[in-house]
Amino acid sequence: MSQQSGCLIPGSSSASISAVRRKNPEAVAWAILLGAFAVFCAIAVTIPLLALRFRERATTPNRIELINIVGVTQVREGEGAAWLAVSGKQELRPGVTCLVDANTRSMLTIYEGSSDYVLATIHVFGGTTFRVSQATRPRFQASRQPIRIYVVLEAGRLRINPGPATGRPVDLRVWLPGGEVRIEEGSAAVEVSADAAEIGVRSGRSLLISARTGEQLSITTGERAVLSPDGAISGPLPGGRNLLANGNFGAGLTLGWEIFNDQGGDGGHIDGQVRLVEEGGQRRVRFERGGGQKDHCATGIRQVLRRDVTDYVALRVRADLRLLYQSLSGGGFQGSEFPLMIKLNYRDARGNPQHWYHGFYYTNPAGFPAPYADQIEQNVWFAYESPDLMALLGDNRPAFLESIEVYASGHDYQAELSEIQVVAE
């Protein structure tokens, strides 16, 4: 009996279930009903949640319009695709890469959906490569998501101006090598060069974020900051930016500068010299020509700039200099041969070649006219700062900087320069 009771009889389990069903059919019905109700509840909860999620996350594209103000923009649909030239007005899709050469200026306008309501305008300057990676708005009015405009700047300069406030926040970001900047309000300029990205705020506020460390820096009106490719942030800094490379000659004269001599047209052939000298730990450039020469020569250094400056509201030249010797009175009888001169070569907004120059002298016994020069002390260091050239030059103000020259001019001369800057704001 004990062995028989310990054995498992095949079919006994199903038989027991069948017996339960026969003895308690109400329990089985309740179990089925409760299971069905649970499934119904799951469906009833899940479907609305999915619908709410769709309503919250669904987006529609905003309209992106490119207008070429000067020149032609090259566009490319994707990596490996051919570049296509675009002139006039062109609608773009997100992800299209735009290449603006040094002689081209364009403007990007992003509209809300298919309307004419402007969400943002982006001024694109010469030498810029960028793409709009995203430009979307929520599909449904009940969504709490912002309008998103994401721009990737690979090289060059953009001036970004958000449009008038909408009933929905606008998440406007520019992705940079090393991080990103969020334009929270107002107007900001973003520029990427070979060694760093620079952000300047003309009005309002922007937030700079390092991709590597997550460090954040708020930049407000009149301030700027620098972001290195490794994510290091410097700032906030004063708003002015020096456009010259190696303006203090810390890297000698081989980086950024070229030496020149110009004999003019009076038959001279004796060149002056340009050399680096150090005294008391200070490095400076010396321009000199001697020997009792009686003919003209200009001896100097030149840096090619090729910079679009239409986005800047102020432009000043600063220099630390010293005059040691001049053989001519003043700047000569024509007022054009000073022992040290600064000359900025540029094009105005109409594309016309222009130049601005300023001279320095310490003696003028002949009383020659010197309307564009300062008389300073001999052998004394002088810190020069020009007026704002944008205001000074009016309709002929710079739009594109070609080069800057610093040189000594005349017959015999000796002068020194320890630093020069072209500061744009």
C-alpha cells in the first residue's frame, strides 16, 4: 500500500484539474474574467501612455532658407557627395553641409514650420563651413518640448540672432570642436579657427559647455570666451579680439610675418634691415637704414589677414613703439615718409580697395604737413591706440581686411616695435 501510494499515477494532475472545474466552475470563470480584466487594464493604460508619448515627442520640420548676399555657396548632401554651387535663394534640408568661400557672404533664415515667422537668422561670413543638423518644432501644441535648432560649425564665423519670443522656448545650439554653446537670448558670434573656438556676446546671454568636462560658463553682453578642441574653457574675457597672429613676436618673425623693402621710384638701391632685438627681457623688431642715404626706401613687415570684419562694430589698431632716429623732417615734404608707419589695407563694403595709415615722428623743423601722424618723444616708448576705424572711416570703413604693414620710411631711420594688435569688437 505504501509503495502504491508513493507512485505518481499518469494523468492524475489533469484529472484533478478537471475535477476542480466540475466541482467549482465559478472559480474558473472568475480567474478567466480577472485575467481578461488585467489584460484590458494593461491595454487601457499602455495605449494612452504611448499616445501621450507620441504627442509629447512627435516633431515636424522647420523651414531653412539660404540667401547668398555676395558670391556663391557650395552645398553637399552628405559625406562623399558632390559639391553643388548655389546662388540666390535656396531651401535646405537638415544635414546639408554648406561651404562659404572667402569672397562669399550669405544668410540663413529658419522659419517656424511652413510659416513666415522667423525663429532665427544666422549671418554666414567668408571662409565658413557649417551644417544645420536639426530644425524641428513639436507637432502638437500640447507638447512641452521646445523648438530645436542645432548647428554644427566646422570652421569660420557665424553671427546668430534669435527671432522674437514665441509662446514656446527655442533651444538654439551651436556644436563646436570641444563642446557647444547655447544661445539663450540676444545676439552672439561664434568663430572656429585651427586652434580654438571663440564666442562673443554682443547682447544677451549664452552658455558655453565643455564636452570633455561638462564645465559651463555663462557669457553676457560685451564678453567673450575661448574653447579649445580638448574642451578647456577660458573666460569670460573682454569683448575685443585681436585679429593678428604673433603680434608680440614671441615666435620671431617667421610666424605670420614677411619682411619687405620698397625702394620707390627714385632710383635707390640700398635696402634697410629688419631684425629682432632683445633688451631687458623685452623682444622687439627694429627697422633701420643708415649711411647718409639721400633716396627713399620703406623697410617693414607685413601680415596677410584676409578677414571679413563686417560683423564687427568697432575696429582699433594698438601698438607699442619707439623712435630712435630720423633724417627727414616730419614725414618729408609730402607727409608720407615717417620713421615709423602703420598701414591697414582693406576693401570697403562695395569691394573697393582702400587703406588707412598713421605715422609717427619726433622732429619736424621744416614744418612739413603731417595730418595723419603723431609727434612723440624720441627714445621713449609710446603706446598708440587708433580711433575706432569703423566710425572714423564712415562709408569707406573696412569690410574685408587684406593685410597690415608696419614700416619705417624715408632716407635714414631707426625705429622699434614691441607689439601690435588689430582689435575687433
